[in-house]
Amino acid sequence: MHPREAERAQRERMAVFYERARSPVMQDIERRVCGCDYGASSWTTRAEADALSELLGLKPGDHLLDVGAGSGWPGLYMASQRGCDVTLVDLPLAGLRIASRRSLLECNGGRCLVTVADAAQLPFGLATFDALSHSDLLCCLRDKQAALASCRQVLRVSGRMALTVISLASGLTALQKARAIEAGPLFVEAPTAYPELLRETGWRVIEVQDLSAESIALCGQFIASDNERREELIGLLGQSDFDDRQSLWHARLSGLREGLLRRQLFVATPVG
Ligand SMILES: C[S@@+](CC[C@H](N)C(=O)[O-])C[C@H]1O[C@@H](n2cnc3c(N)ncnc32)[C@H](O)[C@@H]1O
């Protein structure tokens, strides 16, 4: 499939996902595995979202930008916990609509704005935001350099960006690399390792954490929870989408367990 066609198909899949994620069975599974019910499509758990808020030092009066924010996870949650403003950006409108409605109940003193925009061309002025986050966004888009450069432009020099990303492990053989690409998210392959990519796009990395072990546990919990609610999920998704969802968990789990894929957290600050 042509990359542009693959991107379009991914946008449509995500829009369907955010609608389905509002069903009671999907919310139960998400609460049990991730500790939230926002329609999370990344692997960010509630504990991880709390850690991100801490790493970003969010406080009332700050303005957080969450790029690839889906239906509000984790940006809306982080802002409501910390009493700050948040802008949520994504491409499918479906998720942002859900987030916008939820923000009316949750804003906790801050403002919530939603914008349909491409991460590679963020429509905000220079140095607009105090903090920036994205959860497993870069492995879902092609032009990672452009997205990181665009994020750099809109963050204040004193601000911080926290991001999680699924990537290929280093030192893979050609065969292992092909298997890792097959098992990972749509655009898991990056042109260079993330520390280098961040440096090239004007960032100084201040912290790196490997979250692969947590992700292995999370995939296992999704597989088990989906199987417990199998009949209800098949009723919601249909047999074919249920099977695809299970295959995806199993592929990601094998990729992580075999050390072909990894998930990392980076905290970075703009180079002045
Ligand atoms: C793994 S999901 C994470 C969603 C949400 N933040 C969460 O944690 O559940 C990645 C999100 O990035 C969005 N996305 C993909 N490419 C994008 C782009 N070029 N610009 C903005 N958002 C994009 C997808 O629509 C999707 O909602």
C-alpha cells in the first residue's frame, strides 16, 4: 500500500477506534489494564501519565500541548490533575470531539482547546506552550523529523517535551528487522535512532527510560482481558476485527519479548 494511502487508512481506523472505545466493554478493559477510560490507544497507563506530569513539572497556569491526543488521553487527564490549560491536536475529528465534550466536566480551572492539525505542521506561534507531550505518536507517522522540528518551534526554550515511542531495537539482522517492522506500529521504522533524531531537530535529551518490560506486561493483560470479555467484544467489533486485535497484541508481545521492539520514554528540552 502507498504510504499516503496507509496514512489515510490509519486515520479512518483511529476514528472508528475512538467511537468504539466509548462502549462499556472497551471502557472496562481499558480501566482494568491502563487505569483510565479516555479511549487510550497508546500504551500510556495512568501511572505513566502521572509520571509524565511530574517529569514535565506541570502546574496551574501552564499551557500543555498534547500532540496525537486521540480522545484526550493523556493530555486532558494530565491538565485536569494539575489544573493547567491544554491544547489537544490530532487528525481524526472523532476523538477530539469526544475529548472536547469530556473537557466540559473535567477542566479543573484550566482551558481545553482542540485542533485538527498535522504534527508536522503545528498551526501555533513560536514558543506558545510551556510543556509538550506525545504518547506513541512518532511510530504512527512518517515524517518524524518534521514533527519533532514543529514541536520544537511551538515550545518555549525553558519548556520540556516528554514522549513515548515504540521503535526497532538496535543491532538487528535484516531478517529480524523485517520481523520487527511487521510486528510494530505502521511507521515504527525511524531514519536514525531517537537520541540522534532529537539532537538533529534541536532537542537536548535530559532523560531516557526503557519501558519495554511494562509494555510486555500490558500486552499480556490486554490479551487476557480481551479473552475474558471475548463474546461481548465480538458482539461489538465483529469476529474479524476481534481476531485482528488479538493478532496485533500477540505480534507486539512477541516483538517485545524477543527484543526486536522496544518502548522508550524521552524527556527533552529545546536547545536555546
Ligand atoms: C498511538 S495513538 C495515541 C493516541 C492518544 N494520545 C493515546 O495516548 O491514546 C497516536 C495518535 O496520533 C495520531 N496521529 C497520527 N499521525 C498524526 C499526525 N501526522 N498528526 C497528528 N496526529 C497524528 C493518531 O490519529 C492517533 O490518535
